[in-house]
Amino acid sequence: MTDFTAVRDEAISLAGETGGPAAATFARAFLHTAPPEDVAAFPPATLARLSNLARELSASRAPGNSLVRVFAPDAAADGFTYDGAILVAINDDKPFLFDSVLGELGLQGLTVAAAFHPIVDSQRAGGGEGRESVILIAIARERDPARLMAVEEGVTRVFADVAAAVGDWRAMLEKLSESTDELKRNPPPIEPSELNEAIAFLKWLADNHVTLLGCRDYVFDAAAHKHAAVETSGLGVLRDPAALLAQLWDVG
């Protein structure tokens, strides 16, 4: 038996001693997909506490909402210590959540020491429906309250963007198809080769070669000599009329 297996099994047992069979089942899922080196980075008692904490927060989350907590562990308050911070994020399961969190942490200049990302059945009382994405990340060497608040705010914002992009994905595909058809029906006064290239590019976009994040209609304001956004046309991360393409480019 490897050290990793022994640590994992003891953590599952300890979680069950505290929270019963359901807690042991959750801990098994919590640790199953984690890299062995991430599991071995903590003593079994800490792993059990982290798993039970994630389960408790999962049970408290309202369906359809994101729950994000970032904190510097304190032995008296949290039952374990760690020289960095812990991020826990619970969502309805959807694409891009984990990678988006890692991207936000990277943008904020933080180092991931360990990560756990199980997909589990709802932990809500009464057996709520659906699958949940559970993300727990150990952030190395960061305990400053202001920095941790910025992480919590940033991750919450990222999850809102993910929800908007995923929720409007089909509508954006339809918009892309409509734009392609419109180019064919009413082509602009350009060379046929340029038109064909533009149509081929739009078809390539629609063929799952890129992740559609947002789209918006613009009209040309001849008096102002610039394009103006149609406020009600935004989809995905451009639902908000105040969202600017330049801002999205800067952060992405």
C-alpha cells in the first residue's frame, strides 16, 4: 500500500467518523480525482476536515447560485491550520468552471499548492436534484485579508461570466448561423473571394473550433463616424450593455 493510498483511506475514515456514511462517501469522491501528490500534501485529519467543509458548504448553497468562500484557516475557528489560504467554490455542474478559477488565480499572481475537483450529487437536505461542481484549492503563502477578498470577488465574477456564456451558448450559435445566412443573402460590395473567406470563417467558428463567450450587434452611426452597440442584443459575457470589448480583452 502506498503512502498516498494510506493517507486517502484514513482521511475517508475520519470524515465518516465525524459526519457518518454520507460524509465518507463524499470524501471518497472528493479525493478520488485529486492528484496523489495533492492528497499527500496534507495529513489525513486535514483532508477529512477539508472534505467535510466542502460538503457542508455544498449543502448550504441555493440551487442555481454560486457559492465562493476564501479564507486563511485558523485552528480554533476551522479545526485545522495551513500556511496559505483555502478557496472553496460550489456550483451547478457546467463547463469551464475549474479552468476559469485557475485562470483567475493566475491573473492575480497566486500559486496553487493543491486542488480537488469532484463532481458530486447534490448535498442539499431532502436530496436535491442535479450534479454539483465542487472546487477546493489550497493557495500557497497568501493570508492577507485584502488579497483574499479580491480573490473571492474575482472568482465570483468569473463564475457569473461562465454562467452567462454557457447559458447563452445555443443562442450565440443561432446568431452565428443567422449572420452567415445574412451574408449569403445580402452580401456587401466586396470581392467574391473575400466574401467566401468571411463565410468560411464563420462556419469554422460554428464548428466547435472556439469557445463562444459573447456576442453583440452594432450599428454604424454615420454622424459620429463610429459603431454603436445595440443595447438589447448582448449575449453571454456581453449581456451587460456596460461591458466593453476592450475590458474583456484586457482580462482574458
